[in-house]
Amino acid sequence: MKVDRKKVGIDRSCFVDLLDTSSIKELSSYQLALTENEIMLADLKNLAQKAGVPYPLFFAPKEILQVQLKDYRHNIYSKIAGKDEIRLSTRGKFQVEDVRLILNDLSRKQEFLKNRLLTNEKPNTFVGRVVKHIKENRSSKEIAEAIRQRLGIDLSYMRRLSKGKVLDYICNCAEAVGIFVSFSSYNYMPQNINKEVELSGICLKDKKFPFVFINTRDGDENPKILETSGRQIFTLVSMVTCVAMNRFILSIKTDKKGEGVNKTVFQIVGELLIPAEDAQNLKITNLEELKTYSEIFKVTPSMLLMRLRELNRMDASLGEHLQQKLSDEVKGKQVGPRRQPRPVDAYAKYNGTRFSKEVVRAYASHKITQEEFKNVLFRRGKMEQGLIDNYSKKFN
């Protein structure tokens, strides 16, 4: 590294370990440093800031650094899936580094809730709520009803809403029982997620403040997976169901029903959104009818098709024909440029409604400082007062 034209040595392996994040590795300054074995101090500080790493760690003795990294990784990995809880799809690429900064930030939000905002909160009773039901081999119908009742989801009311409004409705139901929900927000979260990563959702463990993160793919103009409102509804309900099962997993889009979110979760979510009795008299013979009913149930056509096949309400050959038509549609569909959101809305999307309200309430009552307010919500350096004021008004 160069400082005032003088070179200071940095261990190459330490440099790589500290910046082990996919979004950082794509930066030209990182790639050039590895190629040239040299980096300016200003560039190092910039990379360290983007990675959320104190830059003095690059100069720490290797044994101290390894202890720091071990503690850091333990904290992150303890909040997400264990090997016995998930089978990752081999169809798409995924590594924890693809979302490491997001995991770290959401974990930091959990700690902020515990230590600064809701210090006397009791353990969340929704976490593991249906574990006993599963051990007793209760039916998917009973488990789905228990989750739906606790969340306060009214299917009749829900089906009168648009899919976008349904997503908001279920999100509000989840946050009302203490599940904090965050949606990806391109350029307004700690790292952008590579479009090749076929990740739909993440659950982060916590006895008091579980977090669910939904990848909307809002930064990809031609996504490999179209994360429509219907798809996000399914992902959100799946993640919330996992929290009720005390199974904190990653949700990955796959071609096989049993991968990613396991078969039990699929069955519960199917029953939760489309109870068997509601599909009892459905007769679908073509793609248009499938799409029409998927709008009624507020799910994707693929999810309705899966549910009908599961309930033996669809002829196998017709089911395969419709699935192929849906697959062909996705391959041929192009998504145009998206409208850029206002910063206040973009940050709100990632921070989530419940978390934002808790922070704004604490700030208004002088429980936390403006510096804490800025750091936990924005993390993008110096914030203009206008953004702080508008954000406070939005969640007041």
C-alpha cells in the first residue's frame, strides 16, 4: 500500500479475507490491487468503508485478525441456516458473501432493537409457534389455520385487494406479531445483489426480533427470476411460516418442488393461501383460466398450478403442458427500465415499516441521538437534513 509515496506492507490473505464480499470484488480498485499488488490509502479506506470493515484491521497482526474474523463469522452464521436446515440449489450460484453486508446490517438492526429501542421486550411467541403441531403430526390444514389465525390474515378481505396491496397487507400482519420485514432496495442497502444469485428470501434468527429479507430483484432490468408481487407474497408467507416452525432458512428458487423451502413448508403455505376446500370445485382447462384464478387467489399461476397438482385437481399431462407454457412466457418476457424511487421511499423499503417506526419514535422522544438515527437507517455517510425530516414525517 502507498502512503505519501512510501510503501507499507499488507498481508495479501488478510486483504482478501477482510474484503470477502461479492460486491466489493467486482470493483476495479479491488481487482487492480490484486493485479498490481499495490493500493493507495484512499482506495483502501474506500473499500473498507463499503465493506463495513475498520481499515486499521488491515494492519493488525494476523492472529488478532483471525480472531476478529472468527467472531464476526460466528455471529453471522449463527443467525442463518445450518446444513441440516437447507439444501442449496445447484442450479444457481449462491454464497453467503453475496449477501454478507446485508446479513451484517440486519443483524446490527436486531442488536439495536435489543440494546437501544425495545430493551424490555419479551421473547417473540410467534417463533416456533407450530413446532408442537409438527411434532404431533398435525395436518397441514391445522398448521396453516394456526399460522393464519395468529397473523390475523382474512382471506376474504385479502382477495379483494390487488396483489401489490396483498403484499403490504401480509407484511403488516407479520410485523404486527413482531417479525421485521425488509425488501431489497437497489443502491440503498449495504450491497447490491448480483443478478446471477437466485435467492428469494432470508430469515435471520432471533428470539425477540426475527428478520425476514425479501429479494425483489429491483436492480435487474432482465431478471432470470421474475419476482412479481405474487412471487414475493409466496416468499414472504414461506419465510414467515419458517419462523413459526423455528426453521430459519434461505429461500432459493429451484426447479424441484422439494428443494430450497422444503416440502412441508410448501404444503403449509399452499393450504394457508389456497385452502383445499376453496380449490375443491375448480376446473381449469387452459392457461387463461389458470391466470384468472391465480389473480383471485393472489398467487402466481405457477403456485396455483402446483397447488392443484398437489390436490389432484389437475390432469398430469395438462399440468405439464401448462407448466411448459408458463416457462416459455418467462423466458420471452423482458422487463423495461424501472422508475427511480425517491430516496426516502427507497430507504424505507429496505429498513422496513416496523423498524423505521421504532427508530423514528425513539428519535422523536430523544431516546436516541440524531447520529444513531442516521447510522442505523441510512449508513451512507453524511445525510441531508431534508431526508431526515422527510423520513421522520413518513413514519411519525
